Amino acid sequence: MINFDAMKNNNAPRHYDIVSQIAAPHVLAYLPETAINLPSISPTPYNLFPKWQPEQFPQKSFPISPVAYPTPNITPVPPAIAPADPNINHFLFRDAETAIQNAPFIELGRHALAQNWSCVRVGNIPYNVTTTELTDFLGKNSNIVPDSIGSLGVHVIMDRSTGKTMDAFVEFLNAKDAWKCVARRKSRVLGNRHLTLDVVDPSDLMKEIFPRAKGIVWDGVIPAVLQDQSGLSGMNPVILGREELVLIVAHAKTPHRSPFSRKCLQRPFQSLLSIVSKFPWFSVDIYTLEQRDYIFNALLQATDILKRHIKHGKSMPNLDSDLLKSLVRVGVNCAGFTDIQKYELIKTAEFGAEGIRLERIIPGLEGFEAIGRRPGVDVGVLELYALLLRLSVSPFLTESSPSPAALFTLVKNVKQGDGDGDKSKLTMLEAAVHEWSIIERAARTVLPSKPPFAKNISGTRTEFLRDGY
């Protein structure tokens, strides 16, 4: 029996352990032996995230280092965590500092690969050319970037206003193969067209995929913000506008609205594939949550449109299950999408998502939009952190003033609502800083602080968790 009067007047830090009423049996095995019984608390995650108030944005407890963009041709692989056991979990939750430094999360998009491949521009292509025809023309042994690494090897550019097929770009694993392909295939004929092949800089491909980008210049595939933006009237950098995505989806939904798009029905879907695969997700300080969600919603709508065409047996060339699987594969491998969004994409694709498996969603972590689970982390560890967040807003553990976790906004991951405030206007970097602070405050609310002698030995580097380690 808890003496609530004694608890009310107790000024000591409230480092209570997890309650058995809301913890799974296999989670309780990981907890410290000293536990108190608290009244039952509803485990619903939505109580954790009421409306976010911009003016109450929590102070950052760690310095923000400049965004380190990945080096071209080098894959920044996030470190994997070995499967945890009860002894490890018991150690993680001994004190707040240890729980913060070993939080099993990474920032979405921050560890994405900068796909700076060697690029060949193919000009004067037929309007109805397919990627298979281009691949066969160049040769199956040309060392084109394979789809298995989460990228696309062939990009066919479409004018988003008219639906007209423009040039094509082919990416190769190295410059030697690109030059060899140009030397062997120069002045060759495909269909009734004499093609032109030229080795170009990857920035040329990015300019074609994102033709209306404002306030940035391309250094290969890496966007650099212009220092002098006087001609943009103080506008923020924009890589892709919502209007462009609306036009692409419109061409996919009603292909006969343009005389060009009716000749190549697959082109709008291929355009979205190029956008999702080549978007600089690692530039987390340039694009916002809202812009990320616009891209996802366009991909989701295109997936639903293509699925319905195939499901109803409509006779349309080049609209097949392989194209549908490509849409799902690119979306699932996207470093900027949340787990909730990926589940929604798989649910929409139905038969187009056969063979794709995702980690299950942990209740209590759905509200995070800028951070996600670290690869290889044990499910039990995630459940403990979800429980930690729920306990941090319990009325038995918090002050009368609202906790930082209670100020977090549950922005809809699938569709943006009208009442989400300014949360969607935050960049991915700003949102990640805010969400890291929630985890830190939750740990300091529920768990005890590390003893002084332990702090002197191991240190309390909170910036360690922001690097994804």
C-alpha cells in the first residue's frame, strides 16, 4: 500500500521502477528487484503526446553539431546492437544516464547513403521506351547499379506538366564501366531513334529529378544551401514542391489527360521511384516533416492506383506487378519514412508486398517521427523504453506542471491533419532534437541519477546518443 501523502511531500528524486500492471511478463524479468506497486495506468500511447506548444519547446541539453553529410560512395552503416539479455537490460535501467546514452534509436535519414554513382545520360530516347529495353540495349553485363542495394539503376525523366518523356540517366557502379559503355554503345539505334550517350556529373541527374529546387546547389548528389538568397525573398531551401507531386499523381490517376502520358503509362510511377530513391534524406537540416509526408503520400496514392489497375484486370501495357513491387521496395527501404508509414504502404499494396517483412510496431513509440529503432536492437529493450515514456507522464511520478513528454505532438504519420500546429514545419533535425529531449527527460523523471563516483569514471556524454551509437 502506497502512502500517497508521503509521496506528495517528498522532494527526493522520484526514481520508481516499472509497475507490473502495465508491463509484459517478459519485460518484468529485465527490471530491478526493487519495485513498488502503483495503481493501474492505461498503456495507450496517445496519452503521452497531447498538443505541442511551440513556445514551450524544451531546452536542448546537448550541443547540436553540424550535420555531417556522408562521403560519396561510402555507406554510413548504423552500428547494430547485439541481442540483449535480461542482465543487459537490468544494467541499462540502473540509472538515467546509462539509459540515455544507450537509447536504442537513431535519427531517420541521417544515416542514409549518398548515392554518388557514375552517371551516363541517354538522349533522344523513344517516348514509350521501358527500363528493360534500355538495360538490354546497354548490355546485361554493363555493371549498372542493381536494385538490390536500395537504389535504381535507370531513371527515365518525365516532364511533370505535360507527361512527356525526356532523357534517361543510367547509373554505374564505377566510372570505368560508364566510359566503357559510352565507347561501345555510341551512335547506336534503339527503335527508330539514334541515341546519344554522354558521361555526366551526378548533379545533372539531380537537377532533372528535382528541376524546381530553390535555394540550393548540387555538389554531386549532396545539396548545399546557397549563402546569398536575396533573389528568393528569404524563402527557405526547397528541394521538391507539393505541386510537382500533385501533377505526378494526376498523370498516374488519369493518364489520358495528356497525349504524351497515354503512350507511356508507367512513366509517372517511375518518376516517383526516382524521387524517393534519389531524395537526399541525409540532409536532415534542409527538408521538413511536412515535405517528407508529401512525398510519402504521393507514393502511397500511386501504389493504390497501380494496385487497383492490376486487381481489376484492366488491360494497360507496362502496368504490372513488378512495377508495384518496385514501388513497395523503394518505400520500405527509404531511410526517411517511419515504421508506421512503411506498414501503411505494405497494407495498401496487398499482393504487391508479398515476401516483405517488417519489425512489429512497439506500442508507445508510434508518436516519434524523426527517430526510429536502431537496426538489430532487441524488442525487449524497445518495450522497456516505451514503458519508460508512459511512466514519465504518470500523475504518480510527475510534478503538477506538464512534463516535456506530455508536450510532444502526436502528428499523424500517414496523413497530415489541419490541426497539427507548427510541428510539421520543423526540419527533420529540429524534430529529432526535440524527440531526443523527450527520451532524456523521461529517463531522468523515472530513473535515479548516476552516483557521483560513477559519473567521474564513465562520464555523461549525452551527445553520444545523437550520433547513433
